[in-house]
Amino acid sequence: MAKRTARNNNGTTANLGFEAKLWAAADALRNNMDAAEYKHVVLGLIFLKYISDAFEAKHAELEAQKAQGADPEDRDEYRAASIFWVPKEARWQHLKASAPQPTIGTLVDDAMAAIERDNHTLKGVLPKDYARPGLDKQRLGQIINLVSDIALGSAADRARDTLGRVYEYFLSRFASAEGKSGGQFYTPSHVVRVLVEMLAPYKGRVYDPCCGSGGMFVQSEKFIEAHAGKLGDISIYGQESNYTTWRLAKMNLAIRGIDAQIAHGDTFHNDRHPDLKADYVLANPPFNDSDWRGELLKDDQRWAYGTPPAGNANYAWVQHFIHHLAPTGLAGFVLANGSMSSNQSGEGEIRKAIIEADLVDCMVALPGQLFYSTQIPVCLWFLARRKKGTDPSAAGSVPFFRDRRGETLFIDARKLGTMADRVHRELTDADIAKIAGTYHAWRGDKDAGEYNDAPGFCKRATLEDIRKHGHVLTPGRYVGAEAAEDDGEPFEEKMKRITATLREQQAEAAKLDAAIAANLKELGYGG
């Protein structure tokens, strides 16, 4: 069995352990095809294994309940649990047993077709080109055997998001193999949780125009479920330009029974939800994207705060988010740290215009090493269309916030997080609660407690404060240094103690210098 690391007590997870081995097997296929092709082969098999694992776990449960009238072959039993029905010819054990056969490519294609046939939400999602002559069937069989060692569909593995972590690793390696900058990657679930816990999307339209594998939507549904809400109270809209990742998003949401309108296409050049005004925008766009063909969109209606530079899409994304916000909408998204201070190619002027429009609600600086596939330091932006506050007596589902006009909250969370392994850091449940709780208290959420500035961690700043800093939004500029702990020692006594300690250290240093000089003289050096 391949090595897997369990969840630690602090709520973090370390490396799963099998990614590199699986990648090596997949990489061997490059003898026959380029990276853009073989990623579909590998990711499609992982899709299939995930579906089959979840099915088999439910099948075993129903087998054990036969005496109580359960039927393991009743498709409705699986649909009721948001688990796909997997026909016999598509079950993983059947494919594993057939892996050494030269017909394995055809069997995998038939399995994919059978699953799409019996599960309409997956129609057109799964790859069905494993029988083509250019695919080495011996290598294909080896990958099937390797994937067989990975548990993906059990309740524990779904909670650990094993599938998401496998995809995160593979997408980064495929991007590297294709000569890209690795701009497309899975957002770690603990980072998504910070966004979701802060925005608290209980009701309304949730939009992610660069939705990747759909993690933002999954966490939004989990949030509502955890707070005893109705899963149907939110409507989900998304778009993803990468075809393989779009497939993953469709499956990721369908597996969980989440009804979502996820479109495939380039968000900037083919916005598939042009008239949408969302109550919540949650996103992790590609960082510093220089290939977004911005020169073709110079006069776009979305650029209300200035035309973004063709060489960097950061402020194109920010303005796209604002454009799609409803009058009371909130947006939370991840960007590279440079977005908070860059003045290149007019970015500083765009940021200034957004700040002066009083749209910036909160800025969060995150610790490093959070992402599996990039070491770029990142931050979280939170924008609010309406800071005026809400009438607490107003009826309906609009949450109550205090009047925050002319204010922005800065949170420096760079010291938070726990190392899950030598190179990866994760935010614990306590870290997430601290960040989100601070924001909720500042904006006046009901039952959130009283907000107070905490030197070194959080600061309530005015628009005038931000102007004095040249419209730079880096939290470290505002929160100041962490207050030193007061030990109660009177100042005069503390100074006497420090002075005495310095004298002792100087005397010891003088003795050491004298001893060194004597030794050198003995060796014939010095006078």
C-alpha cells in the first residue's frame, strides 16, 4: 500500500506520499505523447478511481444491511447519498484485473461511456480515448495498478481531500512539463476556508470566474451545512478556461450533489455569465498572468477604475470581480502580494481609484509556503459594494453589518500556521477562527464580540491613513509591531539590571581578548 499521512491533531495534513511515484509512471508516457495529451490519460483514471471507491464503500455498506432490506444494486440508494452509480463493467476491480490485457484501452473507454450513460451530470466530462493506437497499453496497465494503491473515495479520504491534493500536484507538474509558469493550481482547502468563513455566504448567488476544481463552492456548501442552513439557499455560478480542470470541477461538484452552472471558456474574452450580479465572489485567479491578451480588451466596460496592463492580469481580475458584484455584494479573493503595492504600468492608479471608491473592506497578509505548487507570497482581498451598514430591524436574509464607510481592516497573519511537513505550511482551525473572528467583530456581525486593534496583528485604518501610505495596502504598514509583554518590573530597576548585564558581558569579552592575545604571543605573533 502506498504511504499516506493521516491528519495531525492540529488539523493539518502532511504530504500524502505517493504523488512522486505516480508522476514518474505518468511521465513515462511522454515517450508516446506530449504533456498536453497525457495529463488527460492520468487525470481521467484518477476520476474513475474516485467514483469507483465511493461506490464500493456504499456498496459494502448496503451489503451489510441486506437483512434489513437494503439492496446493493438499487441505483436510488446511491443517488440519495450523492454517489454515482457505477455499472459492473466500470468498477475499478474489473479494470485492475484486466490491466495486463492488450484490450485495456477499450475497456477503460467502455467504462467511461457506461458511467456517463448512467449519470447524466457527467455527460461529456470523462475522457474516452484510451484505445487509440498512440497510447502504450502496457504503460496504461502500469498506471492503473499504481492508481489502485490510492484510496480516494472513502469518507476519510474525502474529508482529507485526497483527490484535490493529487490534482494539485499533477496540475503543477503538467504545467511545468508544458513549459508554463504553473499559474493554474488547486487552492488548498484551508485557504479557501478562510475566504468562506470570512464572507459567510449563507444565501444568494456565489460566483467564481476562475473556479479551478470547484473548491470555493464545496467549502461554501460545507459552511452552510455546518451552520444548519439549507444547501439550496445558494446558487452557484462558475467558469474555468482549462478543459481538464473544468472536467474536475464538474465532477467535484456532481460527486457532492451540488447543482452548479459551471461554464467552460476564457472569462476575460468569453464571459459566460455576462449579466450576473453576485452576492458573493470567491476566487483564486492565476497570479501575475502575462498571457491574458489584455491588449484586445483596452476599452472593455469592466475597466471602470482604469485599464489594466497587458502584461499582468491582476487588476483585470479585481475589476472583473467588482463588475459582477450586486449592490450589496462582497468579494474575497487571493492575489500575489505585489498587488498590494505595485505601481507598475498604471496598477497603482487603479488601486488608488478602487480605494478612493471605498470598496476595500479588509486586507489579510498570509504566511508563506501555503501552496503546494508555488512559493509566491499571497494575500487576501475583501471588497464590499456597500459599507453603509444594515438596518438591524430590516426583514429578510441580509446580514447586519455596522457602518464601515471610510474604514478598512488590516490583518497581518504571516506568523500563523503550522508546518505540515518540511516545505508546506497549513492554517489550523484556530488560525482560521482567529482571522475570521477578527473580521466579523470589526464589521459588527451579531454575536461576534467587540473589536479591538491588536498591535502586530490587526488595525482599523481610515481612508486618510491609507492616503498617507501612498495607497499601499500591505497590512504590515498599518498593524505596527507586536506589543512586548510587560513583566511588571519598574523601569529604573530594569535599566540597572540591563546595564549591569552589559558590563558583565564587556568584562568577559575583555578577558577573552586578553587570553587570545596571550596565546598569539606564545605562538610568536604580536609584540
